[in-house]
Amino acid sequence: MRLMIDTNIFLDVLAEREPFFKDSKAVLDLCENKRVQGFLSASSATDIFYLIRRQLHSVDLAYKALGSVLDIAKVLTVTNEDVLNAYLQRASDFEDCLLATCAKANQCDAIVTRNKKDFLSFGITLFSPEELLNIYP
């Protein structure tokens, strides 16, 4: 299964955010163990780097964190067409719309996120970490 992993899942693991850490880590373990194919958007990569650098006040640690993400998931390019398609949808959350647009353009089967309600209008299958782990115990 091809899965777009939302930024919040990576951040749950990198920042060891409770109570989300355990399930989010298990999702990334599925990717690392090649039981599923994990993807992130190019814009998610920049968000992860920025947020980790800001939280830890360290460029080196931010690069290390991003490196661990890149070992687990492949980055999908956000194209001009993706941006235009997301723009034309006029969604209230452009970032989530762009992520969904990129996922669909790259034939992802679903998005894994803790914020399913933010993606409901984009016409793509959604899994919370817990739901995905029920499919892949």
C-alpha cells in the first residue's frame, strides 16, 4: 500500500509527543520494514526541518531528524500542476489540500494522519495511525 504520511506523524515520533508516539512510531516502522510504502511531500520535509530546528535550537539535530525521515519515506515532488489544482479547490487549509493533491497525483492509496477531519473533503482514503495498525497488526 502506498501511503502519504502527514507531517504530524513524523513529528510525533521525532519529538516523542505523547500520547501519539507509540502508534505513530508503529506506522513509521511499517514503512521502514517495507510492509507499506511511505511517502511525504517536499513541503512536509521543509516543515519537519523547520519545526525540529525551532524546537531543538540546533541545525545539526534538525538535519539528523530529517535524515531519519528520509531513511524511512520517499519524498514526492510537488509540481506546478499540484499547486494549481489545490489552488483551484479554494480549500480553507491550503497546506492539507496540497498534500492530498500530491498524494492523489502520485497514486497514493491513502493519507495517514491524526487530523482526518482536515482531509475529509479531498476525496482520498484516510487512516488514523490506529486504523492503519488494525489493518497491519
